[in-house]
Amino acid sequence: MGLGRTWSQQDEIYLSDNYGTISIKTLAKNLDRSENSILVRKVRCGLGRFLESGEYVTYSQLLMALYGSKSPRNAYYQFKTWEDFPIKKKKVFNNSFKVVYLIEFWDWAKENKRKIDFSKMQENILGAEPEWVKKKRMIDFECRFKTTPWTKSEDIKLERMIMQHRYTYTDLSAELKRSEGAIRRRIWELAIDIPPLRAKNKVWTPEETAILIFMYDDGWSLEKIGAKLGRTGQSCRGKIELLNNPEMNLRENRRKNG
């Protein structure tokens, strides 16, 4: 174990980026230092006091708060690819590391509710939360589907329901508690060549469109909105795309009318 070695800038940046998400023991092993050395250095680098200050957290700490120890592999890079996500760089003792100011994060999150599943985030883990977060967390719990591996009994039930030729993707999703996308993938994996009953095409009424917009803005999943309206999640997605890009509807009408 390297004791008394000078800390390089690269070592300190690694410590700053990973402190709070990786155990002290693992940090010590990866940096070839004693655990006590890690604890001393983190104090000198000003780490470990972000939540107490209430102003900002490191980028890694934010991901830990959002996803816990089961953070998706692509989450670290995904947030950075969103141009408007408020990542900043902060210097501590000449070291630069990524931080997110909480007031900027909550402003961003309010405008991007659909990008975050608050049901996976412990209440008040980042300190006091805006009032709208409580409602969004309840919605996210309502919208959660099973993500566990399919069981034999589920496969049998899925195949039996499809063979009856009475159920749409929306019906199957509601019964099996899985997303329509997951059901589509499982049908393909099981090589079931009989498709679920196709939902009837219905003209969207102004009332349905208003409900769609309201629920979508509140962060409801497309499958849950579809269940409310008696439509598939795919149908709701198509309507949202048309609302966001009316030109698509104009091109479709021109194509039909020749």
C-alpha cells in the first residue's frame, strides 16, 4: 500500500468524482492508498459537505440519489449528453470536478419531469423538495411496471390470452403489469406468430386530447394514459408527436388526398 506518496492531480480528480458513490475501501484499493489517507484527503479537498451546505452536490452524488446503487450504466453519460442539464465545474484546492447546483437541478427537473423516475428516489434525499415532486413521485409509482425476468406462468398466461384473440396490447399490459414494449419483445422471443387484437382506430376528440396533454405534462406514462383513454400507448405517442409537429399531420393529409 503506497503510504506518504504525493497525490497527483489525476488521483484527486478521481477521488472528487467518485467520493460518495464508491466505498472508502474500494477507493483506497483503486488508488493504492490506506483508507485513512482517503479520509484525510477528502477533508483537504473539501469533499463530503455538499448536502450539508444545501447548495450543490457532485454529479456522482446526484446520480446516486436518483438511482441508488443500481444506477443504469448509461446514466452517467446520458445526463451529460442533454445540452440543457445544469452540470458545472467547481475547483477545490486547484482540482476541478463536476457539480450540480440544487436550485438549477430542480428548475431543470420541473421542465423535464418525464426524464426522471422519482419513485426510485428517496424522499428529501437532496434536502427539501419542491411541492410538485410529491405528486410526480406518486405518478411514477402508479406507472411502474414489472422489470423482473418473465416467469413460466406469465409466458403461459400471455400465450393463452393472445390465442383467445380478444386482447389488445393495452389489455395485456394491464393484466400482466408489464409495459407494452416488454410484451412486444416477449411475443417476439416466444415466437408467437399470432398478434394481439388490434385496437380500433378512433378519431381523437378534443376532450381526449386535453386529457392526453394534461396527463403527459404531469409525467404519466403513455401506457397509463392509453389505459385511461382506451387506447394503446403507441397511439398516444403518435398523437403527442403530431401535436409537437403539426407539419406531420399536414403531410399525411396531402398524401391521402393526392
